[in-house]
Amino acid sequence: MMSAATIKEAMPRAETARLAVSVRDLDIRFGDRGNEVSALTNVSVDIPEGSFVTMLGPSGCGKSTLLRCIADLVHISNGSVSVFGRPPRQAREGRDFAFVFQEATLLPWRSVIDNVRLPLEVGKHDKSSYADPMELLALVGLKGRENALPHELSGGMRQRVAIARALVTKPRILLMDEPFGALDEITRDKLNEELLRIWRETGTTIIFVTHSIPEAAFLGQHVLMLQAHPGRVKEFMKLDFPYPRALSMRDTVDFVRVTAHLRALLEECI
């Protein structure tokens, strides 16, 4: 068995693992011709189905932009993005993915259960194929709080509701843009553990943006490091820490070695 070390590797190709997301030679530019800014350039990465990928990089390197490209929220200048072999627009229309932002963005006048049910009320889709909202609340640890209003919940609880709401359509991919960034350290740690449990129980592919090196190393099977000005892939690494993971692993020599490597990489990316 390999030691829990960081290993550089290319992502598995389609013949060894089915791809959830494939990005090829992606360029994203904003602004008018003659006054363009390159947000991403020549980005290529493959993300296998069922994997957990965390994304690190300095501010302005294009982490959120890449996430939004996958979600069909940003126009692609050059290159391609496919989601389960389909263009992002088709994947969005088929509800292949769901998005969780840094802010929970719950509707304040709706109860917890009604916020989770919200995606079921939007669009014409087969409601029988959706997850049960009450079961999802139990999954995220909020059983018994279904009738509470958002202002009656802590920040961590509101993010749990947002995760349950994202999962109600049974997305094949969960895109998460710094969802725990505004939380205190203890709450963040608890939600990290909960998210790993949910990922293992659902088998959903997760792509998770963070500015926290320990969080990226604790959660991810792989870490995608982006370099800034313009945004491009610095390194893609596999983390060979076994699952299930406990917070105590962060005190091990292997974990400290990995986070030190990631920190050194991050300093090179600025």
C-alpha cells in the first residue's frame, strides 16, 4: 500500500474511468476586443465520475470561473467543456449538476423544508425521480428542524439546508464555491466531516473550491492547483489518504508534508 503522500499524475482517461467532466484547451476571456482580460488559458483536466476534487489557487486565478464554465454560466472563448459527454448547456437542462455558493441564499419567508423543496417547483421535470426532502434533511443532520425559518438557524445549519436543496434533484455533480468560507473553524471542521459522509453515501461527484489548504487536503481525492495571471493549471495531484477520514489525520506527519507541498505550490502561483 502506498504511503499517504502527494503523487503527481494525469487524470485517468475514459478507458479506465468514466469522466464526469472533461475540459480541453479552455480559454476564457472577458471584455471587448482590444481590451480583453484572460481569466483562464489552455486549461485541460479530466474529472472521473464519483470523485472528490478540491480546487486551490490565489485570488483571481479563475477557480470560480472554471466552476461556472462547467455550470454553463460563463461563455467559453476557446476550447471545450463536456459534462458526461454533453455540452454544459445540455447538462444544465438535464439537471446533471447543482451549485452550492458561499452564501446559503435561502428564502427567508420559507421554512427549511420549503427551501429544500424549491427546485422541485421550478421547471417541468419528473418529480418522481427527485430525492425525498425529509430524507435529505436527515442526511444533513437537520431532522426535526424542517419547520424552522432561516433566521432561526446558525450559519452552519443554513449551509446544510443549501446542501440538501442542491441534492434534492439527485445531481450527478455537486459544484461548491467556497461553501464554508464564512464559517468559524469548528463549524467548518464539522461540515467537512459531514460533507465527506454525504459524498460517500450518495456517490455524487464533487468539485469544491476553497482558499484553505488544510480543507483542500482533508476533503479531496485530488487537488487541482491553478496559477494566476492568467489562470492556468499549475499541478494536478492525487492525495492517497484513505477514507473514511478523521480530523485527527491533520496532525500526522504525512498530512503536514502534503499541506507544506501545497503551500509551496501556492506561493509559486501568485
